[in-house]
Amino acid sequence: MTKDAITAAITEQGCADVGAVKTCTKAGTGCGSCLPLLKQLLAESGVAMSKALCEHFTQSRQELFDIIRVQGIRSFSELVASHGTGRGCDICKPAVASILASIGGGQHILDGEQATLQDTNDHMLANLQRNGTYSVVPRVPGGEITPEKLIVLGEVARDFNLYTKITGGQRIDLFGARVELLPAIWRRLVDAGFESGHAYGKALRTVKSCVGTTWCRYGVQDSVGMAIGLELRYRGLRAPHKVKAAVSGCARECAEARNKDVGVIATENGWNLYVAGNGGFKPRHADLFAADLDSGSLIRHIDRFLMFYIRTADRLQRTSNWLESLDGGLDHLRDVIVEDSLGLCAELDEAMERHVGNYSDEWAGVLEDPDRLRRFTSFVNAPDTPDPSIEFVTERGQPVPGPSLIAGPSLEVRT
Ligand code: SF4
């Protein structure tokens, strides 16, 4: 799909919003990475963009976040009854579920009405793969793992016949788990001290690190210790989109922190903080936000950066697009976070402390609750029956999807 074809759909065929452009051109119906570009082309063509989250809410995500926070709303039903219309859709339900989870309160995301709002992956606390099985990603904070835990991962993969691959975020992904096996796999992992890695969520994923002063001759700070501290602080934090971070132990930057939403690079005097980088469809190097911070200041700045992003970004907007759309850009962000120009910092600090205090492992929470466990079946009327259509073949000594797939490279999208 070319830019000219999309522009023609807007200017000649009258497409006036992203949904219409998607229907007309099929752009944005694959991985969705080009959706920000569609918005940009609509704006460049002079189309006034609605701030409405979807047909059920006239408010933007940011406005809904404030409504939920200020009015203490705790459910989608309450919100749609008081501020929306209809019964919700696949756009507003996960967005509101994410806001409710970000604001916190200790409710498990699979409890009560919350469970019905979740996206496909959150719904099973695992990532759906192309043959209908799921992948399992336990958290490995900072990428540091003991031999004993490595052995457990190997044993679990062997015993459940799972494909294993090391991820870019320095952890180990276990692929090919049938839905009914997820609780048994996680029972083994939780008993060995693992917890959810939130690879399925719009949430903090990983904090990657190099070995820093622990091993490296060039290191000037303990990058592993800092990465583990950050990952344990922000684990489970739900956001408008996924959040990745990294810590490098010196300017050589082996952890590639500058292509992360939050990047930390050690200096002789402390830490440099970079924000709003990412790889993906449109790579962006992170911007230097503050230099030579001590550890406490670094964490305080990241707390506020993440909470301000969570409060004010659009649905599915990474920190890079958010910063580029922010009035006043990086200078404004510094004013808000460092100078407290909006008088928000105490609230942002409190929100992060609440998140840290309320954290609990989602998978441990499933295993202890028979109601939550009941969803992990292929057939509700035959809970012990595995899906017979799932097949595997062997490739390079590991099981991979066979010929029966649930989806090709593109899915039909609701218009
Ligand atoms: S970033 Fe620096 S400290 Fe870290 S591994 Fe590379 S050279 Fe060593």
C-alpha cells in the first residue's frame, strides 16, 4: 500500500477517519504499526480528527483516564453507563481495562467483569500464536538467571514438549503450550520462583542490562543491579502500549538503552536518563532527559515519566509517538517532571508508590483460584479435551506449528 493510494482514499473517496481508510485500503489491518502514519496522512489532508476513543465514548483516552481516576470509577459498566453509550467494543473495552489496571486497587485482571474486557493475550495471560497455542514468558529481571532456574526452564520445556527461544529482552520464551496446559506449566514455574513476565500485556516488558561493573573492565556503575531494581519496581505496570527499558554500564552502550522507552546509561558520576526511544516500524533514538543523576533521582524521574505517559497518552501510543505529539516536547516534559510546572509530581509519585505496593504476580493469583483456572480449556463443554486440530512438526530438533493454522499473515478486521 502506497502513500499515494492512502491519500487518494482520503481526498478522492472521502475517507474521514482511520476506520474508513482501513476499510477502503486495508492499510493498518495487519500488525497496526502504520496506524500513526494513517492519522498523520489524515491530518496532512486537512481532515479534522475526532478525539473520541470509539463509537461508544466521545472522550479521548486521556479524558477517560481522568474521569475514572477522579470519580473513583471501578468498572467498565459504571463508566459506560455514566459517560458512554451502548455496550462497548474491542477498542474501548481493552482500553478501559488497561486504565483500570493502571490506576490499580489490587483487583486481579481476570476477576469479574474485568476478565471480559481483556484483549486476546491478556485473557489467557499468554501470547496466542499462529497455530492456536500460547507462548509462556517468565520474568527474568535484568536478564540475570541462576543455573538452577535455567535448568527448571529446560525441564519444563522438555516435559511439556515446548519450543524454546531466547528473546531480545534477555529472557526465555517457551512456545507451543496448549491452553489447558498453561496452569500446569505455570505451577512448575511459580513453584521454582518464577513469575509472569507480562509479555502478553501492554505493560512493562523487560529491563535489559549489560554486566556492568560486576564483570566488565569498562563498567562504571552496577548496571545489572539497577536493571533488576527497575524491573522489580515497574513489573506489572499497565500502560497505553508496551514499555521496554535497558541499562548500560558505560557509554559503550552494550544494552542498547537508547532504543528503549526508558534508557539508562552509566556515567562516572551517576546515570544518564534517556526517554522515548523504540525500535519497531519507525525506529527512534531516545532523547537525553537528564545527566549524571544519582540513583534516587533517576528512579524518581522514571516514576514520573511513566506515570505521566500512562495518564496522558492515546490508546496504543508508544512513548516515542507520545513525546512527538506532546505540546512543547521534551522541554515541556522536563518542566512537568523536574520543575513540577503542572503541580502533578506528588500525585505521580503517589500513583507509582500505590502500584509498587499493590503488585502481585498474576499467574500465582490464577493458580490459587478455581474460578480463574476454569477459563483455561479448549472446550467449555469438554474441559479435559485438548484441541485435536493443533499439530506440530519438528524443525531443527524442536516442535513448531504444523500445517493447520488458525490464521494466515492477515486477519479480517471489523469495520
Ligand atoms: S556497556 Fe560498558 S560496561 Fe556494559 S558490557 Fe558494554 S563495555 Fe561493559
